Amino acid sequence: MKNKVSHSTALQAYLLIALIALVFFFLKVTGFNSDEHSQRVNILLLAERVDAELDQVALQILTTTLNQYDTLLGLYDKHENLTRLLASDTGGVFYGTSENITETSVALSHLLQAKLGLIERLKTQSAIVRNGLFYLPKLSAELSNHRFTGVVHPNTYVTQLMAYSYFGSESSKSSLLDQMEVLERWVKLYPHDKALSHFHTHLTKALSGLNKLAKIRQQYLTIGSKQRLEDLRLNYLQHHQKKVEETQSLSVKLLVLCVFLIVFVIFILRRLDSARIATEEASNLLHDAVEKLSEGFALYSSDGALRFTNSCWLEQHGISDLNDFPKTLREFNEKKNMFISEESELQDESTGQSYTLQKTTDGRWLQARDTLTSDGGLVCLRVDMSDYKAAEHQLRKLSSAVE
């Protein structure tokens, strides 16, 4: 019974530990997934802001409304931080999601880097074109009294060039090229006219610069960063939805397992309580039975400790209080002379079994039988032989008198 209770207690402890571990694991996983998702969503929002700010800067450069480039430093810092988060050596913040999402995040980082590179080219080319456009009105003013103005006024070229630089439409470019053919014919007719030739050269360079600027702008517009960002967002949201469903499924399984463990722990506790009650009842019954014995009884454990005894045993040894009796078999043997004055080994004539006859210090005669238990303990029985010895003594006296 004791081993059974001990094993049940150990099982109960294991179940409680398992229950606590399951709850801890569930809280850790859900908290970790929530933090990861929040970080990834913030990265997506940052990528969207950086992409929009790059487009805004490109537009300001093309429309010559961005005169100071100091404001770009903050954007460059954001881009550098975003690149580190999207495509670091460990796979970025989307590492551990899926191969498709990781590749998309890296590709998005490269596209944003390409946009940043084209913005640098736009800055350089826009500065070249702007300087040329600022110089053309001065050249046009020098030709204000030229005979060529009767055909096409130089301000017309400047106006159309400005329109092409701002709108970049094919119609404005076509109209400008038509007018350029007229200017080229005049330059051929008057090759020594330096003012006209100078105006033509700067106009041609400005147009070439605008064409280069238009090509760079077209390259910028063909970068599909927004589509790649949208792909990343959709793929990640699908991945997150799948993870949420898996977490919910895991939560249900853990909940069922926790409920099962709780019910099982309650069952074990009730069994333990029943075992305790049964043990107490058995112990009480055994003590009561031993106490009712007319023989002296004592039980020693395998280590020699006195487990329990009855009042008859104490009375036989002249003790009224259990606290006054030796607590161990070794202590009893050491103080044996205090309780036993004589001791002899005899044999029962009827059974042939040997026993010990003891005479206590207060004159009692005890038949002593000691038996080992299966676990190494010792059961001691003492039968009071005083009346028998007294009768035997009287018989001997009578026998002597008869003789």
C-alpha cells in the first residue's frame, strides 16, 4: 500500500509538471508568433513608406521642385535600415516563413536599391538639364533682333523645350523636333553666324539631356517595386493566416490535453485520498487487533526501529509509558539487563520447536519467540508463563511432600 501511494504521488507530480510545461509552451509560442507578426507588419509598412518617398523624391527632381538634397539623408537612412531588415545575411525578418516569401523580400530590397540608384542618376542628369535650360533664355535674348526671328522666334524653342521637360509628351517632343529642323536649315545656310550656331548647339544639348532624363525616368517607372511589395504582402498574409489556423488547432489540442491532465490529476488525488483512508483504517485495525492480544507483541523494522507494540508488551517488561521503552532493537539489547534477569533456550516437547524462556526483573516468566519478516524486520511475541511456572513449582513441592 505504501509503494502504491508513493508511485501515485510521483505520477501526480509528473502530471502537474507536464501541465505547467504545456501552459508555458503555449504562452511562449503564441507570444512569440504575435511579436514576430507585429515586427513583419511594421517592416511592410516601412517598405511601403520608403517606396512612396522614393517616388515622391523622383517626382520632385523631375519637376525641379527639390532644390535641397539634405532631406534625402533621412530617406537614405530609412532605406539602409529597411535593406538590412529585408535581406540580411540571416534571411531578414521573413526568415523562417517560406522560400517564396524570403525570395520576394530580397527581390523587393534589390528593386528599392535600384530605385535609389536611378534617383542619383536623376539628380545628376536633372542638374545638367536645368543648367542648360537656365542658360537658353539668355541666348534667346541675344537673338531677339536676329533675322531668324521672323521665321521662328527663339523663345518658341525655349517654351517648347520647357514644355517637353515638364510634361515629356510625345506631341511636345514632335513639335520641338519639327522646329529644330527649321533651325538646322538656317544654321546650314549661315554657318558663320556664331550666335545662331551657339543657340543651336545648346538647344541640341538640352534636348539630348532631356532625352537622357526621359530614359532614366522610364527606367525608374518600369521598376515593379509596388507589385513586388504587394506580392510580399499577400504571400505573407496567407502564410500568417495558415500559421494562425495551425496555432488555433494547437491551442485546441493543448486545451484538450490540459483538461485531460487536470481530470487525471483529480482522479489520482481521489485515489490517493482513498488509499490514505484505507491505509489509516488498516493501520487502526491492526493496532486495535494487536492491542487486544493477550500476548506481548512488538514489531521492529529492518533498520531496528520499534514500529509499534501493545500495552501487554510494556506491562510484561515493567513499563507503563511507551516513551520510557527503548526505541530501537539495539538499544533494547544494550539495556536488556534492566528488563530480563534470566534467559535460557528450551524446546517445546509437543512441537519440537525451540523457544527462549526469560525471567523479568520483576519476577515474570516469559516465553519469547522472535520471527523475521520478509523485508528483514522482526516480530516479537511474549507469552506470560508465570502462572505455569508457579503451578509447576507447587507440583514439585507436592511431589516432594508425597515422597
